[in-house]
Amino acid sequence: MSEPLKGDLQTNQRAELTAVLRALQIVRKTQDIEIITDSNYSIDCSTVWYKSWLKNGWLTSTKAPVVNKDLIVDIRKLIDARDGAGATTEFAWIKGHANDPGNEAADKLAVAGAMAPRV
């Protein structure tokens, strides 16, 4: 599935987080999932960094507001609901642009979404 990125802020990081969010929205909350991505940023936001940000009122270590908080909060809500339902949510990093068929297909979908008219 491909779609244009919503909102005025159009960054690769927002696109990567949106892809994670969509995967979590599509899979039943009782079904185990492994999200394979070439985005360490998305993995770290979703599994590690959010803990400190949550504790610090969604401020970074330099006291700046966390960029992409909206997407990270939505991702964590879905992961937490999945945890509560007994499903596992795992992330795996894969090197980008290394001829992996799944990663290449994801890149094609990302380009199609970027080229689609914004609504």
C-alpha cells in the first residue's frame, strides 16, 4: 500500500514512522508481528528513546520538544495494546539499498507515495 504523507512536515523520518504505524494498524492486535526496516531512527523511537521522552514530558535531553511525537505516541499506543493482548511486536533492522527484495519493494512503494497527489 502506498499513500502520500499527511501534513506540512514532509521528512523521511515521518515517512518511516508512518510506515511502522500503518503496519501496526493493519495487523490484528492479537497477532505477532516483526517489522523489518532500514530505519534505526524508527526502531529507536519506538522501542528505546520514547521511555526517556515520556519521563521528561516529551522533551529531548536539550529540552527541545520531541519531533514526530504524534506518530511515536500513536505507535506506542498500538504496541502497548498488542502487549496487553499477548502479542509480540518485534523490530529488525536491515541494511537499506542492499538488494533485499522486501526492502526494494518498500522503497518503490515509498517513491509511489511521495509522487502521489497530496490530499
